Amino acid sequence: TATPHALAFKTAVYPNSYMINPLQLKSDCYCGDIFDLRCAMMGSILTGLPGQGGMANEADMKKEFALYNTRQAPILRGADIYHILPMPDGKNWDGLEYFNPAIAKGSLFLFKPTAAGGDTRTIKLKGLNRTTTYTLTFEDRPEQNVKKTGAELMDAGLPVTLTGPRASEIVWME
């Protein structure tokens, strides 16, 4: 499962994001790995440095911070937030969808903390234009990249496979 700080942050973001922009929700997680850092990327990040309670792998940390700065932060600045899976409990799949209509870009943050719930879930997205075709790009699993209409994504959903425990994925939407 996520470290206690990362899980606590996700469980705080979930209900608070109904009324507070995620950029106003700051993470104080001192992340141990990519899974934990991606929990922090769901709001403003304040995290540790390698060797100071932060990620042991500095290359991974730099890559994730670059993703946050170049892709996620602009989306968060004006994002609508959709609760597409249940509130995080540290055992079952959880995730949030962010879509910024001003820049026509979004992100889908998915987490599978344990083996519970199997390796594949169909995620029904929300708030999309039914007639627009969206390009969905998986950050870690490009073999799952797809183009679908808003209607397909909201009605039939997006099948996502995450193998093993502590699996996470960011799906970028344009």
C-alpha cells in the first residue's frame, strides 16, 4: 500500500477536491517511490530530496517532477475534478480524473495498492464532450494508448491493466 503519509494525502484530496482546487491542497509526503510521488502529484508538491527521506532513485524523482511541472501542474490550474473510483482505502483501486477545459487537456491518476480487485478495471470517465475524439497516452504502459470518443469513454469506459501491487499509472488526455 501507499506509505501512511501518501495514503493520508490521497484520502484528504478525495473529499476536499469537491470544493477546493487541488493546487491548494499541498502534499507533505516524503515519498519512497514512484507510487508515493504520484499520490503527491494530485495536488501541490512539497516533498523530500533523495537521501533526506525522499526517493532513493534520483533519476526517477527527476522524471516524475518534470512530469508534474510540465504536464500535471498546467492541468491542475483550471481542472475540473471527477471522482471516477471510490475513496482510497489502501487496499483497492482508486483514482481521480482531472480535465482542464481551457487547455483541452486532462490526466487520469490510477492506483492499485494491492492485488485486490484484479489486474484489469474498466474506468468510466466523466465530463467529456461526447462527440470529441480524445487521445489517451499511458505514461508507463504505451501499449494501452488509445483514441476514443467522449461517448465511448463515458459509456463503455477505458480498460486499464495494472499488474502487481503498488502499481500506478497516469493517463494523459488530449
